[in-house]
Amino acid sequence: MPTFVVEARCKNNQKCVEICPSDIMQMDPDINKAYNVEPDMCWECLSCVKACPERAIEVRPYADISPLGSEISVVRDDKANTIKWDIKYRDSRKKQFEFQIRTTPWDSIAVNPVTSKDNISLDDQELSREPEMLLTGKELPKPNALNLKAGAV
């Protein structure tokens, strides 16, 4: 479901531009509003829809999941940390789905650095930031031609 911006609601906070993983949400310099530059390339992650506090981004449903004449709207409730999907079918039936956006407060996720060597194991995900997380105080040795096995590279 590619996204589109309702210009009347867009307040130019650029949250959709910042969060879009495919960089297709851009700001139009002439009108100072966001827009989807390439709807066909949309990853359909709907991150922009969830990030927009003005509810200015809507989705265009595909005909196979939402028949002609139906409507899908997305409403983000920051106080309840939920996102609601309202679906109105062309025969006037309505369905609503509500999902939690986050399980932690906004801006609460931070990297907790390891403080001692005692709580580091080889299975620890923190090792992805070697050597800082190994607390060696120096750079790790680099492989060279003498200590590499033939064909191991």
C-alpha cells in the first residue's frame, strides 16, 4: 500500500523523511510539504504513517485486499501508544484494528555500554562493536598474510 501525503495536514516536521528506509519521502521545496517521490518503490513498511504526528500520510490500498470504493485510514494515538486502522468497505461495513506502536516509552531505547569484563560472553550481541566493548583499551590485532591459512579469505 503506497503512501501519499495530504498536503493540508502536513506541518513540515520531516519525521517521515527521516524515518523512510527507502528515501522516497522527500520535502517539496516549492510548497514546503512532504511527498512520496516514487510510490512504486515504497517498501510498504508504513514507518512514515506511524511517525507522522499530524496524521498527514495515508495509504492507497491495493484492489486485491481492499476492493474499489473502500477506504483505509490510519490513526496514531501518541497518548495510548497505539495505531488504529479503520477500514470502510464499499458496502458500508467497517472494521477497526488497533495495535500497540511500542512497548517502551518514546526515546527510551539507548545502548547500555558494558561496564566490566565479567559480563561479556562470546554470545553477547555487544561484541558487534569490538574492540570498544571488549574493554581492551587497544585495537585488536589485524590478520596478515603470515597468519592466514591458504584459501581462508
